[in-house]
Amino acid sequence: MLDNKADLLMPIVHCLNCHQPYPEQGTPYRCPNCGGLYDFLATSVFDPAQLNSALPGIWRFQHTFGLPENTQPVYLGEGDTPLLWSQAFGHEVAFKLEYLNPTGSFKDRGSALLVSFLQSRQVMSVVEDSSGNAGASLAAYAARAGLQARIFVPDYASGPKRSQIDAYGAEIIRILGPRSNTSEAVRQAAEQGSIYASHAYMPFGLPGYATIAYEMVEQMGTAPRTVIAPTGQGNLLLALGRGFQALKKAGAINDLPHLVGVQARACAPLWAVFSYGAAGLGWITEGETLAEGVRIKNPIRGDALLQLVAESSGLFVAVDEEDILPGRDELACRGLYVEPTSAIVWSALSQVVDQLPDPIAVVLTGSGYKSSS
Ligand SMILES: [Zn+2]
């Protein structure tokens, strides 16, 4: 079935609902037959023999990406971020500095793959919705690839993020109200024929986030036993978990680390359902929070992530609003300047550091320069 390498993508991206493969033409963001979500059918195969050290950054791991053979990497310097050990709560903790990616957030690992894929399908213009980081990232990679981008942004998104999107030459459309209004507005644009380059719906960026796991193991010289990351749609932690699964399958690590997803208590659907089951559904709010990047009431890949976190004997943690800025300051006191959405990991670390095994790795997702708080 995989004889024709140009068709490598098609057998592995399927609709989760009706199981139709991703079409060989076009770029639907969800299944045209049934509206279902697309995802990879199986975990990527990680093969150390296929690592290509001639390629820069994440592209060393291109064999794990599931992209068509004719894909040309759209590269801006993503990946190879530093891993820094620092004292926290009496433990040595490994911080993965994802805010040092080209646009200041981990999203670049996904945008690089997504835009490379869209370019392989001759796409010329796209729409996207974002609270800021994904929009800025997509705008940068679109600029690099010569695509026109229109980004729908919630009105509350921080000024620096909007300025960044604007500077890359994308058109910004500001939407009032909660994050879900922005999602609805871009869905309407997609229904009217725009190509929706959704970092949340389209699965193509996920193997890009998984490269964080590959780099961590290389840099630590061992596998982390616990991994902590902010969680909104769930894509980052899901892809990280899959990256570790691929490493385990390849015999590069022995165990899947405990995965810890962190949410702001003001909008913590995954924490609520994971901790309290169906009873938690009634408590889910979309409250205002400084952690604007994880303010997602209905995480698109929530089911898959809940299952993977359970499989890893991990958990979800909710962080109180008043703990967010002190966490940001604690990290900054160690020289690590991140935005409030990233800083929620500090409070989470304080909650789990004595429960879960070392070594603990923490993903610092977005730069403090992007915040107006
Ligand atoms: Zn379908």
C-alpha cells in the first residue's frame, strides 16, 4: 500500500468518524463526507537510521512527518531549542525553551509542517483563527512561503501578538466575545470557500510538535519520567505523548512519561472531566483568564488526549488565576521570561513535583515579549 511514496500521506490520515482517507486533492480541514475530524491512524515510526542530519532543526526528523514526498520544507529556524536545568521546589527540573522558536512559540513546529503541506497542494491564500500565537506563527510561515493569510483573532488577544501578526503582512480580523465566537467566524469563512489552515483541526502539524519529545530525550540523555505542558486544544501534549510512544516503539526509551496537562481554572474542561468524569461537564466555564492561549472550552482533540494522559498514569492540573503572574515572576527570576499562558506550568509544578517521579521536563511554550500583562 505504501509503494508509491508520493501517496504516503493518504493511507495514514483518516477521518476518525467514517474512516475515509484524506483526499489526494484539496485541503479540507474536516471530512467532506461526514464532518469528522482528521487524524493520523497510527503513531509515527521513529527510525534512528532515517534521521537526516543534513537537514536543519525539526527537519532532521522528516521521516516521521507523514508528508507527501514532494513536500519542500518551509523553514524559519524552528526546533533545536535549548533544554535548561534549573532548581524548582527542591528538584532539578528540565525546562524546554520553546519560546525561543522563530515567532516566540512552540507553534512554529506545527506551522512549518502545515504550511509546507499546503504549499505542496498549491494553496495561495488561507484563513486561520487564533488567540495569537498560532496566528502569528502561521502568518510568519505564510510570509516565508508567499501565501496570503487572513487571521481571525479574539478582541482580547494581547496587543503584541496582534502587532506581530500585522507585521508579517497578514490581515487581522478582530472578533468580540469569547474565543468560541472567533472559531465560529472563521468556520463561516471556510464554508464560503476560504481555505482554513486550522492548526487545531488539521492534523498535519502534530508530528512537528512530537519533535519536542525527540529533542528532549537527546538533550537529557535519558527519557523524562514526567512531562508538564499547558493544554488548550490538547494538540501539544497529545503530540508529545505520541512522540514518546514512537520512541518507545523504536526501543529508544523504556516507558511513556507521566503526562501532565495544565489548564487555567477559569476554563479547564479537560481537568474537570479527567478529575470528576461526567459530573465535571457541568462545571466547565469559559471564564476570562490571563492564560488566553489555553482558553478553549471544547478542546478538539480532548478525547484522544484524555485517553493518552490516563494511559501514561498522568493527570490534569487546574491553576488559580491569582497564581499565574507569581508563577511568571518565579520563572523570570530564573532568567526564563514567558507569557502568562506558559507560566501556568509553575503552579502546576508546585502541585505535582513531590507526587510524580524525576526527571521532570516542563515545556515553556510562549515568550514573555508577547504579553501585555
Ligand atoms: Zn468522515
